[in-house]
Amino acid sequence: MPRTREKTSNRGNDPDLMRRAADMCINEGKSERSVGENLGICHVSLNRYIKKVRATEFGGSPPKCGYRPHTRIFDVDQEIMLATYLKNCADMYFGLSTKDVRKLAFEFAKKMNLKMPAYWTENEFAGIDWFLNFIKRNPTLSIRQPEATSLSRSMNFNPINVNIFMDKYESVITKHKFEAFQIFNLDETGITTVQNPCKIVAQKGKKQIGAITSAERGTLVTMCLAVSAVGNAIPPMFIFPRVNFKDHFIRGGPPGCIGTSNKSGWMQGEEFLKFITHFTNHVRPTIEKKVLILLDNHESHLYLPVIDFCRANGIVLLSFPPHCSHKLQPLDRSVFGPFKKCINQEMDSWLKSNPGKRFTIYDLPAVTTNAILNAATPRNITSGFAVSGVWPFNRNAFSIDEFAPAVVTDIMLHTTENNNETQSINTEIPSINTITQTPSINVEIAEQRLSDKISPEMVRPYPKVQIHQKIGKKGGRKKGKTAILTDTPEKNELENKAKKKNENIKRKLFNTDKKSKKVKATAIKKQKNKNKTLVIDSDDDEDAFCTICSELYSDSKSGEPWIQCVRCKLWSHEACTPQNYTAYYICDNCEADN
């Protein structure tokens, strides 16, 4: 027997028709059977409706007609309020799981003193049958897998930060009269040698399906890419985690691409200057015909030689607000997502075409070629600029629902260093009540129909955090902001920061050298993890060198522990040696001789 029985007849569901039939019987004196036959209404249903009309003749709400399930706990208006509450929680990135929804339904029914099944009270949960039917009755709801979003992103993407960026962006394009071909977006993304395997066809019901990867953990290579608002892309630059760069590293890469290397494989100031030079060779900006680059506040992008180079070559740099690139940056919105999917497919194809071989960082540029051609298409690039409101310029590109996560926390946004110009997000961000009034559901009508004014928010309030005092006392690194980096005031501020940083470094080095002269004559004794660590304790070994990094003992830091091999009696830094030795240390050279 099916759980839900579909009604085959629609008779008795028209309130206007039932009211007209009742008036004919009451006012005109016609028989119920004849009126029912003429209007296609069951005379028994008409008789019950007439009794209800006469019962409410001297007061009360008009009677309802039609079929109403006798086992339903919530009526239509109450379920609308539940659905609205669930959507609002999901918009604020605090969505409810299926178990939370069932718990909320029980508490909501208990709060309203509604009749509910006995097993609801026993388990303090709504039944799974109710939940499945509730989802069917509300087709706008579905079970979704949320994407992990950091607290910083949810707090900082708010109307104030977006409006400040849009004001600066509008002033720049108005001042220099930039067109679409003069507006670029630049960003980096990491590519690893271990891909996420794509879906395959396999036996149904089998518990574990495997796919080959090159290693457990991959090596990261950074790729820097710049695209324009007309859909063009500049050839990328690859940054390899190597000390010295060789030309064969980018063999088979996209046409016109370049490469560089450093120890970490991340973008740094010198590498970013090299990419800006590469960008200038392709775009050819001048002081008379400037171009605009939109980029984030990464430390390498604030490198002073880069700022000077851009000012001399007609490049205007505008940075995004901190932690807002996931919404405002065109590359993040429509290019890097398809690119990661395409490169995973290309790496899967490479491993299947080369069985038994390991995928290395030197194979990445070759597989990146097809991935960029398929992902960085003009359609994807222009869509990213449009959806972020960059081009065509649209200050209102983001709806109220997209700012909902910022409502959860009340943070103080310091637009300047003066306290008088400090703005509060509370004054600009719409309240939760404003966000709940979505066009798909009219909450006001539903609340007016509820006589007791009880809502799911009263049972389970929306998440709200007050952190004004914590933000005011928070220390550490100063928070970034959106700025036109090539303007003189911003450049002077960056120079002052760099100058203070260099002075602090020199002061620390001077203090360290001063202390080391006093301590160097004494022996260094340190016990680490209850292991017997040998250290240099005589002046005869002062010029010993590390067998691993070749640094002299006289040039080492003060208080840095050294250990001695029990066989060859040579010394090494404790930090350079593996950490798995026990009471006695044997160097790699002696172990290799065994």
C-alpha cells in the first residue's frame, strides 16, 4: 500500500463554488441534491459545508472546504515558516542537518501544543517519514553538500567592504576611462602532482574502488595567470620548488609561458616582478594608455620594486578587500574551478597512457596546456567578470542573501586609523528579518495567519555573535584593505612599513650578535625529548663544520645544539639531522658504509 494516496477527484475544493452553492440553498430555498447535481458537487459535502456556514453565521472565520489530511502535524503556513527558516540558516552558512531538522520540528510542534505521534515524544525527534514528505511538499528544499568556508571569508564579505571596493574601482575607471580590454585580473593557483581521480564506471555494490596516483602527497607548483575583461588570457608563469631554474622545466607548456623557481615554490616578490615584466611584454601598456590590474593583498603583490615598475610603465594596481576574492575575483568565480577539473582529467589520462610511471613536476606544464585551453575560454572569463560586477560595472551584483553570513558576527570595520571614521557593520548590513523576506516566500502573510505568533526562530534562534570588544583588543598583524597600490599615498605607506620592518630586523640581528659574543665561549648543553644529545663543549672544536649543511661552528647561532657521530666523530647541527635517533647518533655517511 503506498504511503501517500493521490486524490483522484477535485470536487469540493473550490471555495467560491461551494459558497455560491450554499447561498442558493440557504437564500433561494433550493434543495441540496438539485444544486449539487447542477454544479457538480457531492450533496453530502454540500450539506456539511452548509452546517459550518450556519455555525459561523454570527461570528468566526469562514469555513474551509476541500480535503485536509487528518494526520498532518503542521498546516501549510507553519510548514512555510519552517522552510523559510531552513533557507535562511543555509544562507548564513549555519545550515541544519536532517537530524537537526527533525529535532526542530519536534520542538516547534511541542511549543505550539500540536497533536503529534507518540513516538515523536518518546524519541524527541520527528519521524523520518514526516521529513521525507516535508521535503516532497516543499520542492524548493533539497539535501545539499555544503562547501567549507572560513570564518574570515564569511565575516569580511559584507556590504561595507564591497561598497568601499566598488567606490575605488569606479573612481579608477572614471579617472582613466578604462575599457574592457584594459582591465585585467591576476591571481595564483597551486597545482599538485597528485590529482583527485575522476569518477569511473565500476561494479555496483562494491565497497572500495581505487585509482592510481603518483604518490600519497604531491609536490606543489604555483601557476600565475592574468585574464582580461574581453576574454583574453596572458601566457602563465610556473614557479617550481627548486633552487635553480632550467629551461626544460616548462617543456611542452602553453605557448609563450615562462618559468622560475625558489625553495618554496610559492609566489614571492622577485618572482612577481618577473611576471609583471612578462605581462608588460604582452600587453604593452604606456603612461598615455594605462591598464588596470585587479589582484589580492598577498605579500608578494605589495613588493616595492613591483609598485615602482608599474608606476613607470602605466599599470594601475587595485587590490581586493581581504578575504573577499571568492566573490569579487573573476578568476576564482569562473576560471580556476573548471581549470582544476580539467587538469585532474588530463593527469588521469596521462597516468593511464603511461602505466608504471610517476607524474613529476616537470610533466605539469604539458598537461596544463590543454587544461588552460578548455578552462580559460572567452565565455568563462567574461562570465567571471560579469558575475563579480567588475565588467560591465554593476555595484548591485550581489543579492542580500549573499551577505547573510556576515550578519552572524558584528565586527568593527576600520576604514581609516581614526576612530571617528569607524563604521559598524550593523548600520549597513541588513538584519536577519530583512533577509528572511525573500521573494519566493511571503513570511508576513504566514505570520498573520498564525494566531499565537510562534515561529521556528523562537524555538531555535538564528546564530548571533557579539565580538566588538575582542576585535578592539586584538593584536598581531594589521588587517589589509582594498587600495589603489600605485597611488602615491599607498606607495608611501608601503615604503614606511618596509622601512620599519628592516629596522626591526637590524635591531634583532644586532642584539643577537651582542649576545652571541658573550655566550660563544661556553658549551651548549641541551636535552631534547629525554634523548642523550652530545654537544660541543670545548674551544678546540670551535671551527668544526656541519657534515650536512657545511656551516662552521663559529658562524652558527648562539645556543644552537650540535651532535657528534659516535663512529667518525664528526659534528652536525641537531636541526639538520633526523629526529629518530635514540641515545647515540650515527651520521648518514657511516650508515652508508655498512
